Amino acid sequence: MAEPAASQSSAAKAPAGGFRTPWWLLGLALVAGAVYLMATADTGPADPTDATVPQSHTTVVFNSAIIVFREGLEAVLIFAAITASFRGANRARRRPVVLGAASAFGFAVVTWFIVQAVLDAASSLGPKLEAITGFIAVVVLLLILNWFVHKVYWTSWIGKHHRQRRKLLASSGIGATAGLVALGFTSVYREGFEVVLFLQNLKLKEGGGPVIEGLLLGLAATAVVGVVTFVLHAKLPYKRMLIVTGGMVGVVLVVMIGGTALSFQELGWIPRHDLPFDVPGWMGSWFEVYGTYETVGTQILAGAFVIGSYYLAEYLKVTRPTRRGRVPHAMRATEAPAHEATAADAGEDAPAFAGLVR
């Protein structure tokens, strides 16, 4: 009976990927269509040249540093979890992974200049460009949060890298070395790309000087945490630290969506209705909270999305399967899941997995 069940399981999973691709294509088409409409739309009665509430220099530096540190911390934790078990005979094979990670950092810098060139070419859009980059950044943040709460990426995302690593360690030759380089690259570049996207949006709104200062501070803080992480290595509670980064994504989303909604108001794309009370100026400077129903409403909806997504994921992956007498799809494990690794089959990998899920 076990074999047919496995076959049914495989058959059930096979179509999922096929159905997922059209949905991704549809989503990309909708985002591209929205960007096109924004780029070609007329501005409303609001004057897009009106001065907005500027963020203070310190605020911009702080926000930029938080973005860089958040993404950098996640990259450090993922990279540390992957390389923790490259010991003994496998120690020399850590070098291609390090090379891949270093290449990812360099390519992220190149990506910064590529994106900057694209934005310079689109500078004729004027204030619309700020709204478009804010919209794209919010979409990316929503995808990241969906990935975080529904895919439980602190196990599945890193687990995917671990499985790839074990497969590569079992092989040899140029192909295996190239695979290890790619493993290091993919573990870092995604975070670098997100940094580029979010900072470019902030740079358009507030200028390059304070953003660069925040970038350097964030990199310095990431470097310090990186040194501590690799000194302590498997003793770190990777899972809890990654959950903290997920919370930081939620905060960045709520702040960024307020500024994007304000840009839409200034262009006349959404209405403006003032709140019956004054909002302190520092709320706008620090948290992009402005005194209109529309901007505050979008931030409340974003916060509800963050919290609601967490509980929805918990219900779908834990509560509902448990009520139906099935094994939960995810849980707050205290040891490595059996399908990921065990002390018997992981060998030197076991300590890395134990540190990952604490």
C-alpha cells in the first residue's frame, strides 16, 4: 500500500508546479500592466510638484541602514547554515561557495548601477517614477512576506540549499565545483537585489547622500554580525533570528506603503480625505504616517495582511491538518525534520541542522 500512496503523492504534487507557472506569469503581466498605466497616466488636479513632508537626514540614514542590515542578516544566516558542516575532508569545498557569495555581492553592486541607469533613462517620468518604484517595492515586499509565512522559508528555503549542497558533495569534477559556486551565489544575491530595489526607491525620494551613509552603516553592522555568526556558528538560534528578519520585513512594508500611497495622492491617482485630527510631523518623517484616511488606511491594511497571513499560514499548515488527523505541514520543531536530515544520514551535517531549527 505504501507504494501506491507514494505514487499518488507524486502525482498530486506534479500538477502543482504546472498550475503555479501560469499564475506567476499572470501576476507578472498584471504588475507590468499596472506599471505601464502609471507611466502613461495623466496626473490629476493635485500638483505633483507640491512639497511633501521630507524625512530628516537621520531618519533616511536609519531607514537605509535597517533595510541593508535586515537583508544582510538574512544572507549571513543562510550562508552560515549552509557552510556550517563543511568540515574535515569537505573543508576545501567551502572555497567555491565563498567565491559564489563574493560574486553575488559584486553582482549586486553591478545591479545597483544597472538599475540606476534604467531610472536615469526613465527620469522624464518625473514624480511618476517615484510612485512606480514605490509600487514595485511594495509588490516585492508582499511576495517576500507571502514566502515567509506560507512557505515557512526558515526551514524550506535553507533546507533546499542543504539538499543541493549534499547532492553536490556526493559528486566531483567541474560540474560539482560550479554547482557549489552557484549555491553560494543564490544564497546571497536575492538579498542583494532586494537591497538595490528598496534603496533605489528611497534614493529617488530623499537623495543619494543619506542613503549611501545608511548603506555603509548597514554593511558595517552586517559585517559585525557576520563575524559573530561564524565564530559561534551552530550555537546560534538561526530559526528565531530569521523570524526576527521576517518581522522587520513587515515593518518596512508598512512604512513604505504609506509613502507610496502619499505619492499616489500627490499625482491625483487616489483621493485625499484629511483625518479629523492632526498627525505630528515626526510621524511622517520617521514612519511615513500622514494625516489622511487613504494613507493610514493602506498602512492598516498592510499590517492586517502581515498578521493575517501569519495566522492563515498557521491554520493551513498546522491547525487544519491536525484537526483532520493528518501530519502538520509545518511545526515549530526542536530538532531537524526527519525528511531533511537525521544524525544517521547527515553525518557531519547534523550539528548544522540542529543549530538551524533551535
